[in-house]
Amino acid sequence: MFIDSAKINIKAGDGGAGKVSFHREKFVAAGGPDGGDGGRGGNVVFQVDDNLSTLADFRYKRKFVAKNGEDGMQKRCYGRKAEDLIIKVPRGTLMKEAATGRLIADLSTDEPQVIAKGGRGGWGNSHFATPTRQTPRFAKPGTPGEVLELQLELKLLADVGLVGYPNVGKSTLVSVVSEAKPTIANYHFTTITPVLGVVRMGEGKSFVIADIPGLIEGAGEGVGLGHQFLRHVERCRMLVHIVDISGSEGRDPKQDFDIINDELKKFNPELAERPMLVAGNKCDLASEEQIADFKSFVEKQGYDFFPIMAAIRYQIDPLLNRITEMLSKLPPVKQYEPEAAPLTPVEEIGHNAVKVTNSDGVFVVEGEWLVQVINSVNFDDYESLQYFQRVLINSGVIDALREAGIQEGDTVSIYEIEFDFME
């Protein structure tokens, strides 16, 4: 089965915690704090692998978690940073934020992309030593790694996309101009997955051609297989529209041509502006009048027309030469630019931002940064409590409590830590 979309969850590793320890050595007095820092958590990195052609690997495994950094150690030894988690995807994979649809990365190049960053390691207690606080009994925990829910979409990278009704000869053309071997049979929807082939036009010249299956009337609204595969056309630098000029399926070639063009336009208006050539296949089954009439119909719309017989490679070379000429003047395969994350108002993202609510006389203080502070405090140690108090004063938490109307003796709750407010 061809899988070209998947939803996954990723989590980067948490940073290791800083160490609380004191130097102990014979004949060395007052060795002092020597706790080392924690190691960085592992990043989640996505890497293109040209051996992959679908997102089928993500059909069953949907959760990917990087390792955490090691905790700090004695003698100022840092914890080891965790290895990055590398996830392989096929070339052309778009990575979007599942909740908003924001494009995070386009995996079209060989450069690895760090999508979720590992947390920083926490400071050991050696960082908190001062002339007046010589035995700090607290350290900082590591920060958590980033967590994301991603929507992956595969948009194949091809120079030329073959479009047209089923059974008009698209797969046959791919098979005779490249080494690709698509399944070919005389019934509709023989091809149920996109097929890529490399067309070689002499030394140093080649292009990638893609057979896009499943286009019928209504494809833009999801009829048949078209909606599933139309996204792959968006990458193509140009299109070649294959038409059964003989009408051997009992359809009108002109009507077929207009219907497919209309479906491309409905799916993405930009596709209607994409450079396109028209190939009239099965011309051996058509009369000269039919060929001349269809050629006139196509050329009036501004397209070049090439009558071909794909099965025996009749008049294929003129078509390929024209494709090569057009590609030499066209920009490279489209790459999508990542979208910047939306900015949150300053009052919501400030480093020391807090929210204070009065809940039945208990003043509840909330702020993501406070979680890290609380985790770093040893509430059984007087100096550590003094450090916590200074953080609350310097960060503006005490001022925010006063603005909320707190009085001496009222209870303050900060993430399950409660204490009485004293002026």
C-alpha cells in the first residue's frame, strides 16, 4: 500500500539534572561544592533517505522519543549528553504542525533537520556558591525536551508529471522512456501508486518523470484516487497531459482534456498556470481527421501537441527533446519555505510572566518557568529557601501578588507548594 501521509508524536530528550555534592578529600578542608552540570537531552532529527519511497514506516509506529541527558556527577563532572534520535523519511516529505497546519520543514535536501530540540542540562550546585553562600544544597534540574505532534505529507519530487485519464498510456510511456517498470494492464486504475522514472538524454542530461495515477472527473473533490495523489503534481516543474486521441474508451478526447485541466485547477489554481505539453496517444487507432481536429483544438489553447504511440515508442523522441528544452528554462523543483511560529503576546511569553488568581482566599500563582525553579529548590535547606525567596522578589512574583490584593497571612500556592505570605 502506498502511504503518503502520517501523523506522529515526537519528544526530544530532557536535560539531565545538576548534581548536589561537596568535595571530600583527606587533608583538604572545606572542599566546597563540586556538583557538575547535567547533559543535554537528545534532539529529534529528520534525515532524507532515498531508499524510502513511502511513509509506510509510520503507519504503526507513531511515537518517537529521544533519550534524556545524564545527570551531573561529583568532582564537577558533567553528565553525558544524549545521542540525537535520527528518523529517516523519503525525499519530498513536508513536516507540519498537526494542530495548526504550520509548515515546519521541507525535507527535500540532504541536510538533516532538527525538528525538536533536547532540553538543556541543569546547573550543579557549584554554580551557586558565593562568598556568603558557601554550601549551596540545591541544583537546577534539566529543562524538558520539546514535544510536537506532526503531520507528515509526501509530495514527490519530479521534473515532469504525467496527467490524464486512467488507461490512456501514462504508465506505458514511463516504461519506454525510463527503466521504471510499472504494472501495465488494459483496465482502469492499473496504476494505484505514483511511479517515478529517470529519463536519460545523453551524458550529463536527465530528468525525473512521474506517472500520477487516479485522475478522473471529480478528482479535486476526492472522487476515485485523484485527491490522494494530486498533491504530488504540485512539485512538478511542468506537466505532460496524455490523451487517448482515438477515443477507444468511448470518451471524447476534447472532453477528457478539459475535465482533467479543470480538476487540476480546482485542486490548486497554480497548476493551471504550470507549463504543459499535450501528447495524443494511440494515434494509430485514430483517423487523420481526428488527429488534425484535436491538434487544432489544443494549439488554440496555446499548447504544443505531439501525436505518439507509446507502446512502440513512435514519435517519443520529439516529445522528450521538447521536454528537455523547456526544463532548461524553468526554475528547479519547488521547495516550500518553513513558516515562522506565530508570536504570542509579550505578556504571555515573558521570561518571568505569571498568572495570579484568587481561589477562595488562596492566591494561586502559575507560570511555566516557576516549575523549573521549584524543582531546583531544596525546601529543607535554609539557603535554598532564601534563593527561592530572592527569585520570587526579583522576578516580580511578589509584586504580582500585591497587585492581586494579597494580605499578610494569606495563603500562596505555587504548583502544590503552599506558604503564608509575610511582608
